[in-house]
Amino acid sequence: MKVFKQLFTVGFVLMSLVSFSQANDYKVRKCFGYQRDSCKVSQNIYYKVHDASRSALFLKGQTSKTVLTIYNGRDYRVSLCWAPVLGNRILFKIIDNETDNVLYDNANDEFSYDFEFTVAQSREIEIQVTIPGSSDLTQATNEDELIFVEKDKEMGCVGVLIEHMITPTKGF
Amino acid sequence: MHHSIKYFCLVLIAALLFISKMSISQVNETRIYDIFQDTLLIINGKAIDSERILMKRLQVVEADTFEVNQKGIKVLGFTMTAFALGRSIELISQKPIFSKEMKDEILNKQTNFKFISIKNINLQTKDGRAVNPSLETIKIIFGN
């Protein structure tokens, strides 16, 4: 009984150490499948996960984008999830890839972590994700000014989950 | 005695490591509000106790006057915002009900807003005192 108790304790400690080291080691492909494991799927059962869903390791202050083709007659839901080390909100925009028009900016929508929309015209869009930096001195006031900014070192996983379905018909 | 202390310490360390791992897993947790203690909006007989709620469009447009779960508090007005791809609206109602314009936008098949947000909810007590709702913004996601 005593041996069993000790084995259980050692096993529990090792398991915890392994899980803790996984949470902080970014050498391995830690973010692989992060969107699948961490992003909340829609409550609407008709949504299916899109293959363009992805995740990546982000540094604070970094901006990155991914391109998606959206089709007329379909509904899409783009949702983001991220490691708490990156802060309590991140910015994301949906930009028309051809015209560069900003079609949605979550800064105008209370920094919502998801956006659901219907497509009336097929097009290619960019999903641009920005992680706010923690340093205040990120921009010089004029072109001649030279400023030194301590680069943010904190990094964490960001997942972009894309779901889609055929737009439900309403009425007769 | 010595062994039991050692055992306790090991379990404590393991538990702390396990909890720390759990706490850094994800953000975006949604809080559920207390219907008895919090000041919540009631739409179509349903107290909105979460920042996000799934409702049918018809349920929303057929909603009667907005009420509040706490006695003596009434709704004076609110703002409705909605976002679609390349289009956003912000409409203000000075009454505790969705205006015709709001209802038209909710049912607009062309834009097909998939959700609306209700914010700037203006509440007042019987003696004219302004009260803040527990949920500053409510997101209503349309189920159909």
C-alpha cells in the first residue's frame, strides 16, 4: 500500500512537471492545433470548421495576417483565442485583399474575439491579427527622432478558428 | 511523521504546478451573472445573465417592453450596434423597446446581421436615480 502511495505521488509530480514544462517551452511546435483545442466553437451546430483555421506563436507587438477566400451564399465565423500572457484583448481586422478596404475592425466592436458574417459577394480577404505591445514608446513623434524601445519578449499562442456553413434560407 | 510531511509537500507542489498550467491555458471565459443579486435586463421574458446569448430573430423583434429583474428599476433607453462585412450600424432608442428601424435592420435579409450588441443601457429607479446594469454590453447572436 505504501509503495503504491509513493508511486502515485511520484507519478503525479512527474505529470505536473511535464505539463508545466510544455506550457512554457516554445521550442517544440507548441501552438500546433491550438485553435482546435482552445478556441470556442459556435453554438450553432450547422457550422463546420474550415481548413484555413490556423494557429501560430506570436510575440507581443507583432502583426500577422492570413488570407482566406470567402464565397457568396455562405456564412463565416472567425474567432480568436490566445494565451493569457498576451493580454486580455487582441486586435483583428478583416481587409478586402483587392481594395485594401477594412471590412471589419474589432476595435470598433469592443474588441470582440469573434465575428460572424454573411457573404454577399465572393472575394479574397485578409485576417490581420495584432497583439498589442506592452511598451508605451512604440512610435517616434517625427521621422528624425530616434527612439530606443525595449522589445517585448513575452510570447504565446494565438489561434484563428474559421467556421463556415451555407447561409440558412429564411422565409418561403 | 517525517514521511507524511514530505508526502504533503510533494502533493502540494504538484497541485500548484497543475493549477498554474490550468490557469494559463486560455482566456475568453464568460461569467454567468446572478439573477437575484445582479441588475439584469429581461428581454422577451428571459433575464440576460451572460454577455452573449443565442436568440432567434423573431424572438428579438417580437420582444415586449424591456424590463429589469430588480423591482422599481425601469429601462429608459439603449443603443443597438451591429456589424456585417463592410457595414456597421449604431441606432439609439429612447424607449425600452426596439424601434422600427432596429427591427428592420434585424430582419434585413440583404445585410443579414448575424448578431447585435445592446449597450449604453439607461436604467432609472423610482426616485429618478440612474443605475448601472451589471452587464454593460449584451451580444445577441441570432440562431437563425
